[in-house]
Amino acid sequence: MKKYNVGIIGYGWVAGAHIAAINATSNAQVTAVYSSRELDAAKVSAQHGSSITVYNDLKKMLANPDIHVVSVCSYPYDHSKQVIAAAKAGKHLIIEKPLALNLKDLRAMQEAVKLAKVKTCVCFECRWSSQFLSIKATIDRGLLGKVHYGEVDYYHGIGPWYGQFRWNTKKNAGGSSLLSAGCHALDALLLCMDGEVDTVTSYATVSKNKVFAEYEYPTTSVTILKFKDGRIGKCASVIDCLQPYYFHTHLVGSEGSLLDNKFHSTTLGGLNKNKWSELSMKMLDSGDVSDHPYQTQFQAFFDALEQGKEMPLTSLTEAAKSHEVIFAADRSANEGKPVKL
Amino acid sequence: MKKYNVGIIGYGWVAGAHIAAINATSNAQVTAVYSSRELDAAKVSAQHGSSITVYNDLKKMLANPDIHVVSVCSYPYDHSKQVIAAAKAGKHLIIEKPLALNLKDLRAMQEAVKLAKVKTCVCFECRWSSQFLSIKATIDRGLLGKVHYGEVDYYHGIGPWYGQFRWNTKKNAGGSSLLSAGCHALDALLLCMDGEVDTVTSYATVSKNKVFAEYEYPTTSVTILKFKDGRIGKCASVIDCLQPYYFHTHLVGSEGSLLDNKFHSTTLGGLNKNKWSELSMKMLDSGDVSDHPYQTQFQAFFDALEQGKEMPLTSLTEAAKSHEVIFAADRSANEGKPVKL
Amino acid sequence: MKKYNVGIIGYGWVAGAHIAAINATSNAQVTAVYSSRELDAAKVSAQHGSSITVYNDLKKMLANPDIHVVSVCSYPYDHSKQVIAAAKAGKHLIIEKPLALNLKDLRAMQEAVKLAKVKTCVCFECRWSSQFLSIKATIDRGLLGKVHYGEVDYYHGIGPWYGQFRWNTKKNAGGSSLLSAGCHALDALLLCMDGEVDTVTSYATVSKNKVFAEYEYPTTSVTILKFKDGRIGKCASVIDCLQPYYFHTHLVGSEGSLLDNKFHSTTLGGLNKNKWSELSMKMLDSGDVSDHPYQTQFQAFFDALEQGKEMPLTSLTEAAKSHEVIFAADRSANEGKPVKL
Amino acid sequence: MKKYNVGIIGYGWVAGAHIAAINATSNAQVTAVYSSRELDAAKVSAQHGSSITVYNDLKKMLANPDIHVVSVCSYPYDHSKQVIAAAKAGKHLIIEKPLALNLKDLRAMQEAVKLAKVKTCVCFECRWSSQFLSIKATIDRGLLGKVHYGEVDYYHGIGPWYGQFRWNTKKNAGGSSLLSAGCHALDALLLCMDGEVDTVTSYATVSKNKVFAEYEYPTTSVTILKFKDGRIGKCASVIDCLQPYYFHTHLVGSEGSLLDNKFHSTTLGGLNKNKWSELSMKMLDSGDVSDHPYQTQFQAFFDALEQGKEMPLTSLTEAAKSHEVIFAADRSANEGKPVKL
Amino acid sequence: MKKYNVGIIGYGWVAGAHIAAINATSNAQVTAVYSSRELDAAKVSAQHGSSITVYNDLKKMLANPDIHVVSVCSYPYDHSKQVIAAAKAGKHLIIEKPLALNLKDLRAMQEAVKLAKVKTCVCFECRWSSQFLSIKATIDRGLLGKVHYGEVDYYHGIGPWYGQFRWNTKKNAGGSSLLSAGCHALDALLLCMDGEVDTVTSYATVSKNKVFAEYEYPTTSVTILKFKDGRIGKCASVIDCLQPYYFHTHLVGSEGSLLDNKFHSTTLGGLNKNKWSELSMKMLDSGDVSDHPYQTQFQAFFDALEQGKEMPLTSLTEAAKSHEVIFAADRSANEGKPVKL
Amino acid sequence: MKKYNVGIIGYGWVAGAHIAAINATSNAQVTAVYSSRELDAAKVSAQHGSSITVYNDLKKMLANPDIHVVSVCSYPYDHSKQVIAAAKAGKHLIIEKPLALNLKDLRAMQEAVKLAKVKTCVCFECRWSSQFLSIKATIDRGLLGKVHYGEVDYYHGIGPWYGQFRWNTKKNAGGSSLLSAGCHALDALLLCMDGEVDTVTSYATVSKNKVFAEYEYPTTSVTILKFKDGRIGKCASVIDCLQPYYFHTHLVGSEGSLLDNKFHSTTLGGLNKNKWSELSMKMLDSGDVSDHPYQTQFQAFFDALEQGKEMPLTSLTEAAKSHEVIFAADRSANEGKPVKL
């Protein structure tokens, strides 16, 4: 047996992905699943190739001392109370995004985690993708100088052909274009810009195509950000487009720029300024199956657990900051004015 | 002799481009040049391969009845009074962008032109480029459906290596990043979105690279626009980047999207939604020398003149709208709040 | 249970493809298979994952009132009598190409179908491929204007390495290069040109490579077509080549051309005439497995059945026209003179 | 002075190309020009950078014993009588294509040349292009085996934007689509297939676009050829298309195929049959200016002259064969039946 | 049952590959496996889908008269004595590379094989890859003329992520960079150059990266070769690089060159000398899974067995020559001076 | 007038290139030319667009105090005595490669320059190319770690079609393949490896193609180098190939590799190790005319002169080291044994 036993909360599509990724780490395995539906333990075990206990009562699962970590894969509106209960039970936490649908719930979760002194891993797994590990390293090695303008955008048409559509269209489940999907882009932008946001302004709109009519909230938004040190950024979240999935990144710095997998840098001698150089990364929007950010992220989380440390890049503290900006952006779009953080 | 004689006001780099393009049309030629410097008529004529009279006094040139059109190629801060004088003298007008550095001057120009009933052509020549003629036709044939979100951006590092840098860095000559260079992108965005702007919000910042330190105004800005019908748009203007020149266009519509020279459309049967189709356009940022938007634009202007009509796409009326949005954006960046048009 | 039960006639390679595609539709499933060989019902059911009754006597299968549709997957020389029997039994029909090996058989089939008032679906499934759905939409949206010259060709070396080779080489089974394989190209040409054929002329020849010596008919033919309205077309069918599989399409119209997945159109503004634009289609010759024309076609057939209508694009009426042209072309090649339809 | 003096007949665009190419050879120069227009000898000499005598009377030029070769660059309807006169005067001959507009004129020319025992070079210069020298060598080295089916086609929209359009549209000047332009493709097909043509059938039509309405003959034709040894070929000539210029070549042989600049050959070990190999040739349709077939051809002609031999590939004998096929094809299109050669 | 029964010696990763490839031939199957570990016959049989007898005593397996061939897949230091034993037992031999770790062992093996008159197949399977079959055919058809300089190199970072690393790092198992891995490149070089080597000089070094510190021998070497007829070659073997796997080939001949999958040849008419032509081969370093040199090689071996002949390209005689050069190169690197063969 | 006057020694092709590049710098111009042929000062001045004095007596030119720098563009065998004379005359020196044809001459030049305390610039201008400035910066920023194996090679067929061929084929002018042409590659290798060479071994051979028969020395050589710190390198110099010009570079380091314009680096986060990243450099072998290493180099030389310093990268000291290695390599090839430096 590996060191950490994990219990899953919620048993939908994302839970399946978590179980596979957790079992693929070197130091953890899934041993329990809680679902509000009645599950067949034998079937669940067979499907994932290991022995899994099934719970229909969350309290019971949390009361089991052999479970060290829980992974919260339920609907967003259930996250807050489940996270708090798990923290109180002393479980370390993996939490799917979005953390919560409003700032109040988020603060309550942070409070509970702080009190319980448990460790956390939030599923902003794009930070652990080949693409953003490379982009971050490129920035950190100084190839772009100081980045003063950045764009990271999310273009992905989420219509009836996409599983998530069923519940994601509801205001009280999806929340907003940015919260339900574009959050990955905004979180990646904050990773790349690395600083405190001062103010955001956001505008939102909808496609005229009937296929997206079921959405209870605007499906396209564009947000601009001003950082406290004067630098600026922008994030578009478009889930009502009809086009190839596109995770657009453009960073402009004092020594060069990066556009998706291309870059120019004045720090590398005589590079041709009129033609981009190219980094061979596994792109988030390329469908390259050989990059598994979930697994990389969970491995990092369990490794940090072993060392008794907060994990880098995607702890609750980091992720909460991104959520605050998202909440502010959505408020700006609703109220039609800039919002200060 | 061709039908229209043109006098040029100002004799810098842009004047040379105007003269060549005007002389290449089928119905006009340059016969006069006014400059505040003393010019040698023989030299000027030789350089452009035709007989050109040289004026050191603008009034005299405007008083010449053989001149039917003037082309204003002077510094932006001189445009207003020169345009007004030329209009009063009954000359039709070609005017370089930006039209003016503030709304008051712009209104005065519009008034004078209206009174004099002269025709106008403003140098937003990108509307006449192969790229935007194709993009416009693509929208007009319905391949994208109704566009509800659009981005057109301008990325072009304008440093000491670029002629314009000498005067463009001054607040009272360049005006702003958007006004001095990004205006082409914003104007193209308005062409593609085709509607009335309601509100804009803009944030601005600067590069940390010393090479751009001479600029008296922020060299990077990002502006978001809300149209009266609820659709939204965005325009970044970045003249302090170090990268290949990039005129970025991304339009999201109800039946497809267009990204630079790529597109997807649900109206063309079974196109692969996971891979862009591609239009072979001569891109503004490709340095393709076989596309001459100046000449195409001037030809359209002189053809409209022959028919006694306002030219399409780039008359003063159209161009003034783009300037109003730019002025509003720059005000928003300065004042830190949204500006309503 | 879904609405329509289908019985398969003949149990070779193509039957397997039909069963998978039929079972993948939303409203039909295969419940019976007839074969002249003795089959093991349990094995057949297991292989296709559903309960299938096995018949060794066609009459018995046709007598079963629970079977609504039969799919004819037998050798071409058996099609005619089986189709007639099935029609008489009131079964709707899916028929593999070629429909028949001569005009007389074809007419008898048409007669029987007409009398029985059953609906039909002929396996010219290329019309339902991503490639030709896109090409047809491109024509229908007017991007090419009126097409006055068209080529669609079939280059595919069918030697001993290819399953079909075993029986396809026989005159009384394969029929001709055009009938056994190139028919898809000729049918697609007629789809694109959309008109009545007046005359055809065809020349035929053979490769000198011994690997193709077993063929009892010429393995390469080229056919030219004149339409009643004066437009012309051409179709090469080459099954004795040694090269990558190539489904060549070139359409020349009054507003542009289409070459495979490339096109030029004067209707899209300033497109560069010297470089092709490109449609990202899943090409028939690319081996792209994510395009399943069989399934798309059968779905359309069953949907039409539900509405009591003839299916579009590939009903017997349409397909018979393509066969008439093929028979005429083969006669022309044999007799050495043009053949009028 | 180099060895051969050349007199040019006719002084249009093609004459200019001949003069440059002849002067660039190592053993000939242009010393005389005949034109029905009055020319200024000084101007002509200056333009071509050498001393050229100007004639307004063809007889006088032909009477000059210092002229060894004449190059016939006049309108096609003048070729026959001028070639006969020049042959009678003992001049060797360069003759632009088409040689003549009918078989009678062609035979008369052949007769005269034979009698006069002069040497000839006909401007089917594509045979001397990098592309067809490479294709021929590829065939000759056996990489394709025996070619049993070949296509060479000519797609080039010749409208008002093209110089030749002015006179080419006339029946008595252009002749036919094949004769005026597509002849290069048909001649190249004969080069590649290398055999005696037995019969041809041709169909012809026209574009619906008004821009081509001035043509007095069908602007699109497709011709199929049967060779005496049973092999077959096809040539489309399309001068009313709107697309990139395309000189399409597809050769199918017993050991491989060649498609434009791509090929597959079973003679080169384990080449991947599913992907074309690629020959880097300067393509006729690529606009690659570093390939000069005129000069290569004329050099070969003068080199053959020095050795007292007929030139290879493009002597009158070879070229006459191609013309016979063209005349037969045009007759087939007119009469609506196959024509035997 | 197919004709030849094969017994495998050693049961590691490479044995699995041999078993699959042998079973895929048309005339042989694996019926026995010897391992120093105790194996479970049922498990082994199940894994490979056929009945396999398991031996823990090599003598017993060699004594079985139903085994016709043995395949030696053990550690390199065991090859010699096992090969000799098997030869004495009258078994034909498949032998993994390297044959031996020193010249003495190699000579002993050759002696034993010669005496026993058994046939041999050495796993220099790259000679049977699509890539080198094509390169060899290209040379043999004269497209390169006479090759006077050749390079074939092996760049493949073999670190802890690679299975072989576990034992390959030991001096007495891996031997040297060239012997353990680069031997494929050197063997391919000898295939292409085709001649007797006179002298070699080799230099060797190591990476500074700690990940390779476990190696007991220099991990990078470069060897130059002089052939008896004066021609020269070079082979780098680099197993401590961090880069894409690269099997670099550059051959320079009197009529052209070949670089990886690119070539230029003066024998193919007017090919563009400034741009490489390209052969579409399945490259050894491309990870193209549709090329199986093991299977091709073993098929050739068993076919030769049926005909009572030595197999072409990779018999012991050929392979021994390559080993002699490798031993000489390693000696040169150790002793710091040229070594004569 | 700019600050430095330059006199040119020798007036062939390379002198023309020097004059243009020197005149394009910001602080120098060519004012004198010495040639052993009688030159026409007016013609020379006209050709280069400035006033140039012509000398037929070298002493006189060197005696002119207004000349500050001389550029030695004569035949290699004249370099030594001319450089010594110029140094004695107190002139700073630009010297074309090769510096000398033997070590004795080289030492004499070094001595004279040292005594005269003049500054030097040797035409190893590849060090100043976009390509090697970028490669050097890539190494210097640590992207490759420590380079332990490097190859830089020169493949360029120098036959009768190439100007230099006329004299380069002579032993006493060209010297060797490495000295006359490959020296650029060897010099670039030393730049990249940056260390002291301990020993070299070189093998040499010739093409069988008659076109290269005139060469008095072996036209292909391959040299391997061992550095004092144990690292190794290799340089092939091939001037008898028939292929595209290729300046091949492959550097293997402890953190990555560089291959021509491609690289992989472990220092940039999650880059895909199986696919090269790409630097957009202007390659020496691409014929990209927008990179002018001569001018960049001369500018750096004159800038260093202004500051009273030795120029970086290509002073006589640096260049002499490269020559010593070349002389040693050529000696090794001649004597058939390693040569220690």
C-alpha cells in the first residue's frame, strides 16, 4: 500500500479523472468514494482496478481515520460546506475549481482550513501543464524581461455536445463564463504576471446562436486588470464560440514577448525580430494526450504532504486570490463599473 | 493630364508615400507641394518623376484654382487649421491619421468640411487592405453569423530604429499609443463590429525597457468597448513591445470565428471544428509588398469624386466616429473610469 | 429497443461495417443476419454486442414481420434478385454499391422498389463525408459561382494486399474499374456538377506491373462527360497505381475554383489569387478516422424513414443515375465510341 | 562577336523575351529586328544593349547574308508564310508556338524546311524547364516503370489583366484554348508518354463569368488520348478559371506515380507508400524566376547548330506531332466525335 | 504448425520483442524459453498467446531436437558461451547485439558457428528498416554516385528513465557507448560505405550532468574511419544527450548527397541544387510504429533458412566486421592513438 | 568625413564586399585601393560612390599618413609580407582569412603586430552572424549547460561554377579544404566549445566526380579534436559535395542540445523532449540577405578602435588560435597520425 488513502466526494466525470490521476502517483491511492446516489462498491472497485469502499453518508466517510485526504469533486454549490466538514475532520484537501460561487463561502472555507491546519490542493492544474511550466520558466530565466502587459484567454464552445453543459448552464451551478471555465485562463494570467491586482473592469455579452440560449448568464466576457504596480492584463472568457478550442496567451515584456508557443527575446543574441522563435510545448489546446497536468499536480501535492509543506503554485491561498479577482470581475460586469479589490 | 490635380501639405516620409500612390491612380496626379522648409522644385519634380510646383506659403497654394484636392501630411497638431483653410478654399481633402489630437479640433474640421461641401478621404487605409476587404466580405457573406465579440490589436515596437520615433514620442505630436498607431486596429474593430459604441474603459501602462523611456505618454493600452446593442469588443495598442509586428484579429460570431487569416464556419457543411480553415490574404503584418492599400483607397476616393459622391469606408464621417472612441478611451485611461460616448 | 430492426444479407467485411454503423444510429439496430454459410448465432451476437438471429434461408428472414429494413451486403451479382425479393416482402432497403452489373438488373430493381413503395438508401456514402458535405455547401453558398468544369478521380492501388482483391478481379464480380471502385468518384462528380449527362466517352488501359495481371478487365479508365447544358466533366478511375491513395477533386466555376481541400473565390473580397485558401475538411484519402460517413448516412436514412420521406442525396433514384452514367462509360470504353444517355 | 547572328520577326512582348535569352547564350546574338511598325534603331539597340538593325521590309532582312537564324515572334496567322520565306532564304529557324492555326499551313512549313535543309527550334520551352527535365530523367531512370496513364493540364485564367488577352480572344489569332495556351501541357504530356497517338476525343465549354465573354471560342476543353500501344492520357486546358496558375501533372506507371513535384517509387527500397516523396524542382507554376527555359532551349539549339545536328526535344519534327494532336482534338470538340490521327 | 521452432535464451524486455516478431513471421514460432529465473509456463504461454515450454537448465533446452533455432537475448557477457553451446547443439542462431564484449569471444563464436555449419542472424535490424532499405536502394540505383564521405550518428539520451539504464551503465555489460547503443549507427555506416576499413581513431568524453554519473565508461565518443580505398567516414555515439532521439545520416557522393530523409542528385535532370528533395521513409528516430525491422529481419532469416542459404545483410560474418571496427574504435579511445584493423 | 580612412590591398571580389561594408559603418570609409594591376581611379570611385585614390605601389599607400587602417584582401600567399609591412607603417589591420598558409608566416605576422601595437580584425565574420551571435548567447545564458561534444561542419560544393574555384584549387593558394573554406566551421566550433585544444586527428579524401579533379589537395576532410579538459569536438570540411550549402552545427551539453536552429533545454520547464524547439535565426546557409556579418564585424572593429581596445571575438589573437588548430589538422591528415598542439 502507498502512504496516503484518499476519499472522493461526488462521483461524476471529474471524479473518474481524479481517481486515475491519484492512483498513478507514487504515494497515494483512492480507497473510498462518497456519492448522494447509491453506488455498487464491487462495480466501482472493478472500474478503477482497486478496492474502494462506497459511502452514502458523508459524515461516515469523514469519520474514517484511515482516510487521510479527501478530494472534493461535487457540484460547486456543495464545495463550501463539504470542505469545511472535511477540514474539521482533519482531512487534507483536493478541491475542484471553482472553489465557491461567492466570496463569503470562500472566506468560510479559508477560515476552516486555517483552523484545522490541513494542507490543500486546488485544481488549477493548468499551472502544472507542460505549457505553463515552460512559460513560467521562460519568464523566470529572464528571457522576456519584466512583463508589463499580459493576455490569457479561454475560447471553448461549450454547447449540448459537451457533458458539462447539462448543469453548467445554470446560474447557481456554473456561476459565470469566467467562473465555470475561463477561470483557468485568468488563473494562468495571474501566474504569469505575478503581482497584486488593484482594480478590474469587465464587460459581458451573449452569442445570437440559439444553441447557447439555455445559459442563464452571459457566456462571453472580457476583463481588464490593473495591478498595484501599474502593470495591466486582460482575460477573455468565451464559451459560446464555434471554433477550435484556443487557450490564447500573449505576454509583453521589457526584453521580449511570448505568444502561445512562440517567443522573441533580445537576450538571445541576434535572433530575427521579424519571425517568432518556437518552444515545443505540449499545448493545453492541442489535445496532446501525453501531458497529464492532474497527475503532475497531485504528485506535487502528495510530495509536499510528505514533507509537511504547503504545495507550490496551487494551494488554497494562491487559488483564493484568483477567485477574488473572478468575483470582482463578475461584479464589475453586473454593475457596469470598475471594482477595486 | 489626368483629371485631378493634388497639392500636398507637409513633405516628410508619409508625403512621399502619398505622392507615389496618388500618381499611380488612373485619375489624379500631384502637381504641388507645400512645406515650411524651402524646397527645390527641380529636385522634388525629379524625385517623383513629374512636374511639381513648390510652395512655402500655404495660402498661395490654396489660392491656386488648378489644384482640386489637397492631401494633409503634416504633423497632427497642424491638421485642424490646415484642413479648415483648405475646405474654405474649396479643396477636396485627403487627411492623414490622426485627424486631430482632441475632440474640439475634430468638430471644427467637421463643421468646415460640411459648410464647404467638399469630399474627404481619411487615411485609415487598412480598411482597403486585402486583409480587411476579405474579412469584411467574409462577415458580409454570413460565414461568421452575427459577431458578438471582437478583438483587433496592434503590436509594433516603435523605438529609435523607426523614423516616426523622433516626434511620435511627444505628447503633443503622438498623443497616445492608441491615437498615434493603434488607431488602425481600433478603426478596423469598428469596421468589423459595425455598430454604435456606448461605453469604453481603458487601462494604460509602460515597458520597463529604457529604449522606450523617451515617450511622454503610456505606450501600452488596452481598451474594452460596449456597443449600444450589448455586443462587446477589445483593442490593445502596444508600441513598446520587442517582437514581430502583429496585427491581431479575433472575431467571434454566432456561426463561426475568424482568427487572423484563419476561420471556422458552421455554414460550410462538415468543416472540421477542431482545425482552422485558412484564407490566403495578404496580411498587414506580413510585409507582403504586393498589397498597396494607399493606392486602392485613393483610387476609390477619386472614383467617388468623379461620381460626386462620398467615398465608402473612409470618409471623414466614418473616421470621426473612430476618433471619438479613441478620445474616449484615452480619457478613460487618464481618469480611471469608464467613459460614455 | 430502438424503432427499426434491420436484417443483413451477406456476412463479409462490409457487413461488419454496416452492423457497427447501424447500431450506432439513434433509431435502429441489427437483429438478423442471412448468410449462405452456416453461422453460429451466439458468436455473431457476441461479436456485435447484441442479440442477432441467424438465417440460412433468405425467404425466412424476409418473412419475419419484425424486420423493417434489410441491408444488402452480398456480392454485386446477387443484389438484383435479393433487392427485388426484399422489396416484395415490404422491407425498406440499404443497398451496397454497385447496385447491379448491368442496366437491365438496375431497371428491374427500380421497378420492384417503386411498386412496393419502400424507401431506399444506396451506399454512395462519400456524399455524406465531411469532405463532400463541405464541398457541396461551398458550392451552394455561391463561393465558386456556376461550376462549368469538374474533375473527380479515384487513385487507389488495389492489389493482393487488399481484401477486396480476391473477388474484385473477376469480370462478373468487380465489373470494371469504374464500377467496382471509381464509382464513388463519378458519383461525387455528379453531386458537384448537379445536372443531366448527355454523352460520355471513355478510354481504358492496364498497368504493365504483373501484380495486377489477374484482373479480367482494364484497371485504369478515364471518362469525359458532356452535360445537357453544355458543361463538361471528367473522371479517372485508377486501381492499378502504386502511390498514396488519392481522391482528386478539381472544380472550376465562374467565381472561383476548388482543388481538394483548397479553394479560391472572388466573392470573398481581396483574397490572394496566387495562393489557395484552405478548408480544413476530413479528407476521404487522409485516413482520418474521426469521420464516419456510413453512420451519418444511415442516421439520415432512418430519420427520413421516421418522417415517411425519401432520404436526401443517396436514394435509389439518385444512385441509379450515377450507375447509368457508369454503364454508359464502360460501354464507350468497350465499343470505342461516345455513348449518349 | 559570337558565332550566330539572329534576326527577329515581330516586335511584341515575346520578342523581348527572345532577344534577352538569345543574347544570354554563349554563341548567338540578335543583330536585326523586322516589324510592320516603323521602329527607331537607336532606341531598340539601347533597350537591348547591343547594336540592332531595324527592318520594315521582311524581304530585305531575309536577303542579308550576315543573318544566320531568324526567330519568328509574330501573330500565329503570319507564321506560315514567314517561316516559308525564311527557309527559302536559307535561315535556320526559331518559331514561337503555335506553329500554325491549321494542318495545311503546318504541312507547308514542314515541306519548306525540309527542302531548305535548315534547322529548327520550336518554342515548346517547357520541355527545357527544370520541372520537365527532372520528370523526364525520373522516367528515364526507371523510377516510375512504364507509364500507362498520364495527365498534364493547364489551368491559367487569361482575362483582361493579362497582356495576351487583347488578341488571344480572337478565333483567327488564338485558335482555341488548347492551341493558344494549353499546347504546353499537351506537348509535355506527349514528352512524358513518349509514343504515337491513335485517337483523341475532346469536349469543350465556357465559363459563365462575363469577364471571359469576349472569347470567340470555348475557353475550357478536356481531351483524352489513346496511344497506338493501348496506353491512355488526358489533357485539360482551362483559360477561364479564377485560381492560382496550375500546371498539373499526374503520371501513373508500373513502378510508381508522379504527381507534380511528388512521387512514389517501388524501386527505392522501403519508401512509405502512404506518403509522397518530393523532388525539389523549380515548378513552371511557382513563379520561380531562377529557371529560364527559353535560354536553356536556345543554348541547346545553337549548340546543335554548331554540330550540324537537329536539336533534341523541340525540333519542328517533334513539335509538329504535338500540333497534329491539338488540331485533331479541336476538330473532335467541334464535330462531337473521336478523331483518328 | 509453422516450420521452425525457436527457443529463446534470456527472458527480459528484448525477449518479448523477439517472441512477438518471430511469431509474426510466416514460418516460425517460439516454443521454448530458457531463463535463469524460475518462470511459470502457463503465464508465459498466456502472455504470448501460444504454447511455450519453460527451461531453467539451458542444456536441456539445447538437447531438445524439436527446437531448430535459438535466439540469444541474454546479457552481452553471456552471449559467447551460450552461442557456442547452441552451435554445438546444431541450432541455428539469432543473436542480439552486441555479439560480444571483446574480440576473443567474438572469434570463438565465429569458430563454433563455422564448425557447426549453422546459419546466423545478428540483430543489426536497422539494416532492415524502411529507412536503410531505402537509403541502400538509393545508393544502389546510382542516385548518389560513389559515396566518398559518410556520417551515421546515434544521439539518444539513455538515463534512468530508460529500462536498459539499470545494467547498461556497467562496463562489463554495456561495454562502451559505441558497443551498447551506437553500434547500430556504425553498422549502418558500414552498410552505406560498403568497403574494408583500414584504420580508425576515436575520442571519448562524458557529460557534466549528474544524471549520467553512474556510467562506468565514457558516454560520448566520436570515431573517424579510413577505408582501404581511401574513402573516409565518421560515427558519433552519444548516449548522454538531452534532446530528441536522432539517428543522423549524411552521405556525400560523386553525384549527390543524402541527409537523413533528404537528398540531391545530379542524375535526376534539373533538380534544384539549393533545396533538398525528400524521400518519405519511416525514420528510425521518428517513432513511426508502422515499421517493424525485427519482423522483416526475422522473416528474411527464416526464408533464407528454407533455402539453405546465409541470410543477406545481417549474418554473423557481416556483423562480426562491424564489431571488429567497434572494438578497434574503443581501443583507440582508450589508448589515445589510431588503431589499424 | 567619418573618422577612419581605410586603404584596401588587393582588388578582387572580396575587396568589393569589404568596401561596401566599411562604407556602411558609422565611423570609417575607404579612401585608397592598392592593386598590382593598373586601375582607373575615376572608375573605381564611381563604382563605390566615393573618392578613392588608386595605388600601384604598396609602399606609397602605406606611406600615406591619412590612411589609418588597411584591409588585406589579396591572395593568401601575400598576406604575411603585406601585413608585416602595414604593421610596420603603423596601420591598423583588417585581414581576410586564411591569415597565412603556414605557422611560420603566422608567427611572423603576430610578432610584427605585437611590436607595432596596432589593432587587428580577422575575417572570421561568421562569429558576428545572427546565427552564431544567437548560438553563443544561448550557451552563455546556460540553456545548454556545459557543452561536452560539438560538431560544426562546412558542406559547400566549390566547382567551376564558383568564382573562387579559379585559384582556390591550387595547393599554394587554397592550401587545404579546411584552410580555404572549412576554416569558418572550425573557427565557429572553437567559439562554441571555448577552450584549449590538446590534440587533433584528421582524415582526408576526394570525390570521384571529374568536376573536382583540378584540386591539388584533398577536398574532403574530417577532423576530431580533444580539448585539454577532456571535452571533444569534430569538424568536417567538404568542398566537393553536390547538395545544398549546409553549415551544420550540433552541440551537446549537460542541460540540452542545439542542432542548427533547433534546441532542447531542460532549463525551460516542461519543454517537450521529443520535439525540437526552434530559434528563428538568419542562417549562414539560408541565403538570407538581411544579415550582414561583414558590416557588423567591421563596425565592432572601428568601435573598439575608437575606445583604444582590441575588438572582441575576431582579433588576431583569437584567429591565430583557430589557424593553429587548422595547421595541426592538415598536418595530421598528411602524416596519418594525431598531432598535439
